[in-house]
Amino acid sequence: MTGKIPYYYVTPKNGRAYWRPNKRMMTLGFRCVALGDAGEAAEEQARAWNAKWQIARKQDPSALGIRADQERRAARQYVYFLQVSDRVKIGTSSKPLRRIQDITASLPAPARRIVIVEGTVTDERRLHERFKAYRTGGEWFVATRPVALAIGRCASAGMVVHDGNEEGAKSRSIGNFESKRDELSA
């Protein structure tokens, strides 16, 4: 059964498949989901996510209406990643640039990398839970390879991606998020 599957996307470079919801879907809490390598299994997962979307859409059709610009701006949240030396802060804010400016004003070293993507407090909590083994305190984590890979995926997708696909990634600290391509594909 081949045919176009709504919201199913395969990256041309590496053949990885994603289910990518549109903005209306994101208002109900749906986020980008990594499905693994493109193929039948990924397509089946995409169909399952489409079925979940249809259920959510039918249960609360009013939530799918277009909000006023002011309401939309007020509801918009961002997850930010701020690297200072070998540490990464994972936080959330509705005004991330202002928040990062406040944080960096009191840091002993300059920020090396900053990534900001659309996300929610729930996304932030899931990332904190996922990387709790690397937590150094509060919202700060050691800049290990698994953390950097996840940040790279989020930056590429433009939103938080919860795929947890860091198996085999060595837990060594890396200097920045712009790792060599061979490191990211290993």
C-alpha cells in the first residue's frame, strides 16, 4: 500500500523519516516525531500518528480554529539550548532572547552556542528527564555527544524532536554543537 501519507517526511540526505505536524496540530500538543529509517515500519508509525491526530481533532474541533494573533503570540513557547564551556543549559521561555541575555550577563565565560526552537515546558521536561544522567545541577547538563546530537536534531527540524536515538553515541564531552559530520552520523 503505497501512496502519499500526510505529514510523513523523509530527509533526502540520510533517509530518516519524520512525522511532522502542521501548526494547527501543534496547538493541540503534537510535535515532530522521528520514525527511524524510511520504509514500511516508518510509514506504519506515520499512519498511527495520523490516526491519533484524527481522534484529537474530532474530540476538540474548537481547538483547531485559528487564534487571534495576540493569543497565538502569548501561547508561543520556545526551548533554548545555551552552551557555556562544557555545559549546556536547556530551558524554556516565551521570550528566549531576553532570557538568554539575562543568563549570559551573569556567566563567567561567553556563550559558545545558542539554539532556539519552538517547544513547550513539557518538551523541556522530557529533555531534562532524557538527559538526567548528564545533569550537573538545575537545568545545566554536561555537553556530551548524546546531548549535542539531540540538539542538532532539534536545530535541523526547527522544533523539539523526541526520538531518543542516541544509542551507540559515546558519552564524551564535545567542544561545541557543530561536530564533524562523521561524528554526527556515527
